[in-house]
Amino acid sequence: MDFGGIRWRKALPLCLALVALQACLPAHAAAPKTYIVQMAASEMPSSFDFRHEWYASTVKTVSSVQLEGDADDPYARIVYNYETAFHGFAAKLDEDEAERMAEADGVLTVLPETFLQLHTTRSPDFLGISPEISNSIWSAGLVDHDVVVGVLDTGIWPESPSFSDKGLGPVPAKWKGLCQTGRGFTVADCNPKIIGARIFYNGYEASSGPINETAELKSPRDQDGHGTHTAATAAGAPVPDASLFGYASGVARGMAPRARVAAYKVCWAGGCFSSDILAAVDRAVADGVDVLSISLGGGSSPYFRDSLAIASFGAMQMGVFVACSGGNAGPDPISLTNLSPWITTVGASTMDRDFPATVTLGNGANITGVSLYKGRRNLSTKEQYPLVYMGGNSSIPDPRSLCLEGTLQPHEVAGKIVICDRGISPRVQKGQVVKNAGGMGMILANTPANGEELVADSHLLPAVAVGQSEGIAAKKYSKTAPKPTATLSFDGTKLGIRPSPVVAAFSSRGPNFLTLEILKPDVIAPGVNILAAWSGDASPSSLSSDRRRVGFNILSGTSMSCPHVAGVAALIKASHPDWSPAKIKSALMTTAYVHDNTYRSLKDAATGKASTPFDHGAGHIHPLRALNPGLVYDIGQDDYLEFLCVENLTPLQLRSFTKNSNKTCKHTFSSPGDLNYPAISAVFAEQPSAALTVRRTVTNVGPPSSTYHVKVTEFKGADIVVEPSTLHFTSSNQKLTYKVTMTTKAAQKTPEFGALSWSDGVHIVRSPLVLTWLPPM
């Protein structure tokens, strides 16, 4: 490499001097960060009366400096103590201290603080949950059981009519939670509907500094809207004549309208932190929730390094069903988060409702899109307006084509309809940029990342979102016509859209890269254009410049699909109080459907082609069938531990899940595929491959005396044999086991998808069946 001869020789003494100077300077340890420390509670020395004393002593032992006075009190460095779903604490440590902590007595694991993001409605009717049906479920279930749905999110807006306590009895006797007060939130804001409200911010403040309390309420009150929306989707009371500016008008109600709600505020203006989320899960389980809805996530880590996976395992041990959003990183493959088999991972789909809008080009062509615009400024359908697209023909994105802040000049766009490409900035913000530059309207064009999927927004100026192909046509016209023009019109709400449901393009996809044998996502549920309650402090666009305020808003994301599943789980829990989380999950998965309302296979909005189980999991939830599934696949904590054993966890890593018990691996599983999961994903790792055999055990929750017959898809790559092919049940809760043998006949280059179904003539218990041949090494 040529360093420039003479210049390099002259610079060398200076470089050496700088190195010598640096060596003389005192070394400074990196600033402390928050770490989550899991402890083996059974190993607490007898010299301590309380765990928090032991935790503080451990912090002091690993400290890099001699702790003196209140300023260096080890208690002051502890951010949280965890006691229920997770045993341990969160503390401020530097990297050296964290390394020493990992070696300290009684420490199982040390996890760095991680940052998680929120994964940002006609849905009850679309899912077949009429008021009569939900009321009948609750009238039967409420005699001896009250279901509580815990929502980890941005808080709650208690004044929303979706949280009315009309017709509800007293707070369940089992409830141990409380209504935490703060600025803008009093004890009176809780009621027999909102029975708990707490805030968790220690981790946020430890990482980001004190919350600005002049701008943000340090209380359970929701200033964002996301938490109110998800809580109402899961368990909102019926509200007649709900709509957003007249769109989606009708009765808004949650999946489980008579369930109780407990709000755990873990997300703030700067985001959501794992130590706060872990504290909320720990507290929610201790409070007595039955179901947890967690519409957030980050990257995926190995199970033993994922604090949410460990905490949700603890929740499962206490009988709590946990639903998590799968993420909005689709349509890229291997983009899912929240992959643990004891978590129900939810993808997003469309419904049969849309909000059509039309772009009429100057050449007479009509382009159909969607919009929720309802403002004072409207464009005449009898008049054409100048049309402009600021992008070029290059494949490299132009900031002007994306309508980014500061890229549009008034002399170029004033008085015109502007075509803006999706990406980089929020969709509604692009319209604000156009409006600020004097534009008359906007056509929001999808890019290849979005395909033909249409997401409606409450724009600040007349605007229509269009699919990729229609966007290309509009841009081509704007570049080739001598004087391109267009106008926009808005057509309200339309029901009966076909095909539906469709897998949302943004919905994150499998396969599950942590464990190919565990199919993820588990199910899909409505997550596109969902109407639900909203915060009175937030605009419908969430832009600070938007001064509009609404009682209901329409949002899209797996954040919206997750509470649908949590709410349906609450319905199932009310109907079957003794069911384990795994039984509830099994009921949701084995009754899910994989055909749309045109009786064809579910489609992927990103491609227009049939979706696969890597996109939709077991399929789209069917709540009514899930209430009466016939058979269920149950899984207990010992089964999950055996699953973790074949995931090659060390004894110390395994103790992250066994906690105080002395449980060890019994080696009853030969592969992760032996877990009694409601889906079967077989992996042929060797070529030529030997036959694979998996076993499943089903529990009869239908009629005591029943006979089920099996049906299996034919595969190109393998022969499938199920033994026995008939299951005869003679009593309720009877368990029977069958085995599935898969023998390769022609290894396939891509995974093959099918199903294995049991039917008694009334119930169809369907499991997705996926075969994957790994290429030879």
C-alpha cells in the first residue's frame, strides 16, 4: 500500500508521540449501563434475611470502586428487584463489573439492557364474535371466574367509553394489583373495568436520563394512543356509533368485552427498555393477570439470552397465556421476533373492510387506492390539477421522491398533486411536507417493499395511497405527458372486500431461525386498518403538528393483531378456566383456517401469490371454533425444559428457566421436533436422509366418546405415515399418542408445506406440516 513516501515518514514521529501520550493518560472505564442479573434464589446465603440485601451485597462485591457514602450505595445502583416470573435484579454496571458479576456466586446469567419497539377496526364481526356470542360465553364463565388481560404498552386513556364498567361486578377477589397514581391519573381513573394501572420507568431513566415531566406524564395516562388502542382491541366494552371521521362507523368492541384490563406502562417518548418490560411482566404475574398482551419486540436472541423469553416462561409456569406481536419487518424472510415456543407469536392480516379512494389521471385512467382523509380542503372531481413526481428514472432513491423534510420547494410543487414514494419517513408526514410546500394533494406510492398492500391513513391534506404497480403507472404518466394532471376522490367505507383475509406485507416472516422445528408465527389475526379507542392527548396521525383529536383511531401493525389473539385467549379462558396456556394456544392454532372468502388459499399481499406457513403460521384465528376444538396438544413446563435440553443449553443456562428447582435433563427428546407442538416442522439435516419420526399426544376436550380419523397432505419429497390412523376416545381429558414417520423419496430444494388433520365429523383438528431438507455441507 502506498502511503505517500515522504509524508508518511514525516508523520511517523507524530503518531508515535500520540501513542506514547495516550499510554500516559489514565484509563477511563466505559460509562455504566443497565444489566439484568438473574439469580438462583435457592443459593442465597443464610446470612441474608431478604433477597434485596443479597442483591445489593453482590453489586458491592463486583464494584470497580470502593463504595463509600450514600452516593456509592449499592442499593442506589439497583434499578429493579424481580421476584415472581423472574428472580434477580437490574443494576447499573460497567463492562468490567458485568464480567465479574457473571462469575459471582448465585448468578445464573447477566443480560445487557435492550431497546424494544412498539409494533405499530370491524374485527369482532369479521372473526364471528357477535355480541350475543360473547355475552353467552361470559354469562357462563363469570359465575366462578373473572379473566384479567394485562397490557404492556404506553398506558391507558381511562375516559374512553371503551373502558366503561357498566354491567361489571366488583373487582375479582384474586386481584392483587393496584391503581398507581401520578400527574393526570388518580385512583378514580380505575374502576371495575380498569382494575390495575402501573408505570415502569427506572430502566428508561437509567439509560436515557430523567423523563421530561413538563412534556410527559409520569403516570399510567396514555399520551401516545398505542396502549389505549391495544387495550381496547383486546377487551374494550361495546361503544355504539364509533368511527374515525365517519370511517369504519359502527359498534367498536374488544374481543373479550367483559374481561378486566390491567395497564402496565413500559414505553415512553424515547422507547421501551427490557428492564422495565421485565419488571412489568414480573409484577403482572404477581398481580394475578390471566393473559398478557405484549405488542412490542426487538431483535431475536438465544432463548437463554432473551429476558422476555425467560420472563414469559415464568409467566407460563404460573398459568398465564402470553401473546406477542411478531414484528413489522416483512416481507423479508427470517424477520420474526418473540420466537419462544411458550409465547404465542402473532402475524397480521387484512379484513373484509376497506376505505377506497380514487385517483383520476388526466388521460382518463382511474387508479384505486385507500385513504382516511376527512378535511376541510377537498379537490373537485370535475377539475384536474397539475401532477408532479420529483423522482428520476434512477434506481437510487431521490430524497425528493420520498418527500422527506426540506426536500420540496414551493416553486416546484405549489398548487400541484405530488407523487411521493413510501419509505424512510412516516406516511402521513410526507403529506405534511407536501402541504407545507404548498401542494394541493398527494399520491402515496408503494415501493417493492410494500407491493400491492394498501394501508389507510388520516392524512392532513387530500391524499390517496396506491399499490406499487398503480404507482408506477402514475409516475410514468407524470413523466411522459406534456401537462400531467389528476384529481382525487374519497369513497368512504366499503365492506365485503374480496379476497380477505390476506397476509399483510409488513407482517414479519419465518422460518424460525432459532429452531427450525418450531413453526413461527403461530397464527395471524386482523392487523390492518383496525379501529379502536385512542388517547385524548394524541392526534390521529401522531404528528405534533396535527391538532386534531379523536376518540377512536385506525392503525395497522402486528401491534394490532396481538391484542386480538390476547382477547380471544381471554374468551377461551373464561369458557375453560382450567386450561393451560398451551391448551389455549393449541385451540387457536388447530382451528385456524387457511382459505380466504373466495375459498382459495390465503394470499400474501407482498407477492399476490399463496402464502405459506412461514407467513401465516397455522392460519387465521377462528374464535368460535377455538372455543370447542375437540382435541388439544398440551405442553407442561417439564416438556419445555426437555426442549431446551436438546437446544444444547449448558446446565447454568438451563437454570435460567428452572430457577430454584433442581430439575435436570431427562433426555426424553432426541430433537426439538419432539415437543408436543400443535404444528409439525421436520428438518432433514443429512443427505441422503434417514426417516424422521415425531410423536404427538392429543387430549380429548370434546365429547367423552369420539373417534377421530387422520388425513395427511401428499408431499412430493416424502412419504408420510401416521400410526395409528384412527384415535378412539372413551372419556373426557383422555390422552392418546400417535407417531408420524416421514421418509424422503426425493429431497426438495425448497421447503414443502401441507397439513395433518384429525376429524370426528364435527371437529377438524388441523396441524401445519412443513418438511425442510437442509443442503449438504
